[in-house]
Amino acid sequence: MSNFTLTDVEKIISVMTDVILKNEVPFCELDSAAGDGDFGMSLAKGFRELKKEWANLERGDIGAFIKSCGGVIAEHCGGASGPIWGGGFKAAGRYAAEKTSLSLSELAETLGAAADGIMKRGGAKPGDKTLLDALVPAVDALKASAAAGDDVKTFLKKGADAAAAGGEATKNMVASRGRASYVGERSISYPDAGAAALGIIFTEIANAF
């Protein structure tokens, strides 16, 4: 396997959905230290709807499918999660428009497009203690792995390891975005919930392949 087909992309998003629903309460607990404590519930609300709509999503090509997922997520996730996660999916879908398969490099670029979309949508950047502190290192690791000619298993593991390390590193950051920014330096020693969640999600996706 050197390319990801639409079926593979469906598998990635299906695993992501299952991880989010399974961890609804733990993700809320992660958010309770410095945020509103509703992150897991807000995210699960949208992905639960995505699961219900699964058979009705567009599947003309990979980009159409990802954008279709983004529409459901944007509409049904609560709080800031809807526009941020939905926006990321839509940006990724635009990059992958009309593609019927993705090379490892193209999959990395698709996730990079998601990160860029989130930055434009929310105004955050790496270092602000957000999910970008897990997503951007994962994208960088995936791009480097693709360039090195790694196999799929190694490629996904390197991305997952970078996401997990990025999520862990947010413990040492002061939040400057979102609800956690209100508590300032008291957010230190607690990871950002979105970044920590991405570390878990990426790890489960890597394990699934």
C-alpha cells in the first residue's frame, strides 16, 4: 500500500469518529482543568451526527467526501469546535478535490491544508496552546516521512508520535486562545484538550492500519 484510496480515507475518519465518541467524557475531563469542561461533549455531538449521516455523505472523490464530513461537523459540533474542526475538514477537502487516491505526500499536504484552514479560521498559531500544537508537528513529521520514502506503517506512526508529543508539550505553554486564555499562567501543567485529543486520535488511526 503506497496510496490512500477513498476507502482508506473513510476508514481514517471512521476511526476518528469512534475515538471521539469513546472518549467523550475523558476529553471533557481534559478540558475541565483550564477550559469550560465541555470539549468532549461538543466534539462528540458533531461526530455522533456524522455517524448517523455516514451513508448519505458525498463520495464522488476524496475531497468531496472530506468536505461533506466538514459540513456535518461544522453544523453540529458545539461551541468553537464546529467552526474550527469543520473548517479544518473543509480546507482539507478543497486540497483533495477531485482526487481518487492520495500518495503519502499528498495525505500529509491534505492535513497541512487542514492546519492552514484552522489557523485562518481561528487566528491561532503554533505556540498558542491549541490543537495546532499537535497538528502542525504531525504534519511536519508526515511530510518528512513521505520524503524519506517510509512505508505506510512507519509514516503513520511518525505522525502519531509527533502529535502525541505535541499534545504533551502544551502542558508547558500558557494559553493565549480560547477559554483557557482567561486563566493565564494557571493553564500551565495542564495539556490543551484539543491537542491531547489529536495525539490520541492519531495514535488510534496509526494502530488501525
